[in-house]
Amino acid sequence: MLQPKIGILDHVAIAVRDLERSKKIYELLGLEFEKDEEIVIDQGVKTAFAQIDQNAHLELVTPHGEEEKAIHKFLNKNGEGIHHICFLVENLQYAMDNLTSEGYRVLYEKPQIGAKGRLVNFIHPKSAGGVLIELSQKED
Ligand code: CMX
């Protein structure tokens, strides 16, 4: 199978307890956060994005809602810190099939709707050297 086109870093996500408080250090370092924060219901998170360069962003991500989702669990276990990295792919289903056929553990059977309404999926950290990797389908 041909290699999927993976390689453009879209964002590094940091799990935080308080978005506003956590923005400050990055603003002092010159990053500017998008005015609108986004709630991603399916993931139980609220996010704030800041552009770093043409492709890459910093994402601050915090729990939203009552349900105990992945980000709650991560914060309870590890405290604040780097949560995942996200790469853009041309075709998410293709990338998922390719990774699965190579023995990697992709979390969802079907692409999910993530931040910015993009199709996303994740590679389990236990099959990716301890790093949670998100794949996000590039917008046209
Ligand atoms: N980075 C690295 N390792 C992680 C991790 C992370 N973010 N989250 C969990 N782990 C590790 C745990 O520490 C644990 O390791 P040990 O067994 O050595 O203690 C192991 O993975 C646990 O795996 P698990 O029992 O399968 O499941 P968890 O309940 O801890 O959930 C995961 C892990 C990846 C399945 C879950 O976090 C998930 O579904 N993530 C995808 C969705 C997501 O992260 N959403 C939030 C962000 C959304 C957004 O930004 O839009």
C-alpha cells in the first residue's frame, strides 16, 4: 500500500484546567489566540487555538460538560501537560486503513467530528511510542 500523506503538523495540544489562565504564558511568548473558543461536544472539551506558522497551531484543551471524557481522565492522572500532537492527512479513511494494516491501533472505527468540524481519528499512545497522535483530514 502507498504511504498516506502524513507529515504536516497541524497542532500540539496541551491539557489545561483553565483556558484563560493558561493562555497568558503563550501570549507573552507572542502567540495570539483566536477570539472564539470552541466546544467539541463529542470529545467533552473546550479549546482555544493560536496560530504558530502557516500550518501549525497550539491548542489549549480543557474539559467541558459533566461526562468524564478522555481529557478529564488525563488531567486527573497526569495533571496539566502535552496531551497529543495532530498531523494533517489528505484522506483520513485511507490513512486509517494504512495504519491498521501496518498493525497500529486506531481508536475509532469511523472518522469522528473534531475541532473546527474536521474529520479526525487518533492512534492509541500504546501503539505509538507513548504519544497520542491525532489525524485530521485536511480541508479543501
Ligand atoms: N498521551 C500519552 N499516553 C496517554 C494519554 C496521552 N494523551 N492518554 C492516556 N495515555 C496512557 C495512559 O497513561 C495509560 O498508560 P499506562 O497503562 O501506562 O498507565 C494508557 O494510555 C491507558 O490507555 P487506555 O486504558 O486505553 O485508556 P484511557 O482511558 O487512559 O484513554 C485514550 C486513552 C487515548 C484511549 C483516550 O485518551 C482517548 O480516547 N483519546 C482520544 C480522544 C481525545 O483525546 N480527546 C480529547 C482531545 C480532543 C480535541 O483536542 O479536540
